[in-house]
Amino acid sequence: MHKKSQSPIFCLADGTVRGVLAVVIRTEGPSYRAVGATMVFADDGSRLGSLSSGCIESDLAIHALTVRTNGLPVVVTYGRGSPFMDIELPCGGGLDILLIAQPTDAELGIIASVTRDRTPRVIAISKTDGAITSVDEAHAIADDLFALSLTPPLQFCIFGKGPEAANFAQLAQALGYEGTLLSPDPETLNGFVGDDWRTVLLHKQACPAGLNPDAHTAVVLFFHDHEWEAPLLRDLLQSDAFYIGAQGSKRAGDARTVQLHALGVSPDQCSRIVGPIGMIPSTRDPQTLAVSVMAEILNTAQSDFLRTTA
């Protein structure tokens, strides 16, 4: 079973599916999906992902069958400039979609390295023969190539005690994200049902060895007894995590900052901490808090992505 948050191209790379890869390589005007969006037409007849609101997938499946049979890539145009006048895009725009046959093991290895090493990469896909290669930059490549930037999937490190931490971890897992739940409270860990998540029992107020959140990791602290926060945050602020948030009121946040300064953490480092957390002010129940914080994290991740790709 592939992970729900994982893009179809990564599902190909981890071997959970084989099939024809479809990639949006050009859009004109309004578009349901952005350039770089992917979809897989699996050999078993299933489909992973989508490239429209449902208006082109059945036709794309026919083209995918041809690509699977002869092994040759094809570019299909829908909407503006398309020869398929009977297929209309509700958005009124146009898009080109490149379909390529099952990538080779070596090509899949290039893609898999993004998730294995959690390092962004740029790949070039040939419109002529479908070959996939790794390139240094997405700029100034040949006209017969399409450059696709791949970034590691978002992951979570959740610290805390009680239902707030467990509910948030449960939500993140339900959405298909990977992560780790860390708590000094065995009951919090025992009450969490996480098939793909790690759980870590904290024995001291410090990040465990080997935990090194990267630039595609969101870290959230859900503690009511705030004495755990400052020592953990001191360690976490040394990481590249793109989001570091801590539950609590503004007063609790101010007290936390004083404690961090006493531990030698600079004001610039402290400014990285988000708090109060969440897009819904003053939430009072764990479920609403979980949704509120998740929305804030996803909004931050999207904003960071748009800034780095602008």
C-alpha cells in the first residue's frame, strides 16, 4: 500500500506500483493542477493521483495503454490548442501532459534517493525517449527535456503529553505523513495507534540521539507542564526544521523565551519558535487544535515552497 501523502512518482520509486508516469509539463490560463504534478496509470489498472477534476483521466488512460505497449513517450494536449475538441476543460485553460513508460531501476534509484537521503534533486525527463537523468539545475536545459524538481516528503516530530499530542499525531498519520511521536508519558505513547510512525519514550529533557529534523520537517511541542519545553527547544533550534511550534498562550511563550535566554539561546534563534500555534485562535479541544495547527504547518510549507521555486 502506498502512502497517501506520497506523490505518484515516489510510489513508482519505492516499488509499490509499476506503470506509466504522466506529468503536467505546460499549463495555459487556469489549471486544476500545476506544472510538475504527476499521476501514475498502474499496470494493474489502478490510478494514483489526478491531473484534472476528472475530465481527462479516462482519455489519458487510453494514451497510457499505447505508451505501455510501445514504450515510446507521448505529449498530449488538452484544452486550448488541443486536437481533442470533444474533451473540454471546465477551467477553460490548456495543458500538456507527458506520458512515459515504466522507468528503469536506475532511473527509479535517482528518484528514490530523494526520500532515502531526504535531499532535493532536479531530474530531467526526455520527451523523445522518456529517459530520466539527474541534473544540477532546472534552468537552461535542452528543449527536448522537461525539468522536474523533487523535494523530500513533509514529515513530523511531535513532542508532548496527553490528548493534544496524540490527536495531532493521529491526524498527521491519517493524512499519510510519516513522523515520530516522543513523550515522557508512556500512556500517551500507548494510546497512539501508529503503524508507520515511531514512538519514543523520553527519559530526560533533551532530544534523543539521532533525531535531526531536516528542512522538510515540522516540529510541534504539546506540553502543559512547560518545564520540558526550553531544554528540548534549545536542541531543536540547532536543526533545520522549517517549522518549530509550541503549545501555550503568549504569556507561556514569553516565559519560555526567558528560560531559553538563560540557556544561552539567542533572540534570533528564539524568533523561530511559533507560538501561540494554529490558525484558529484560542482553541479549547484537542481535535480542533490538531486541525488548526496542521493548517498552519501546511500553509507555511506551501509558502516556503513557492518562495524557493519563484
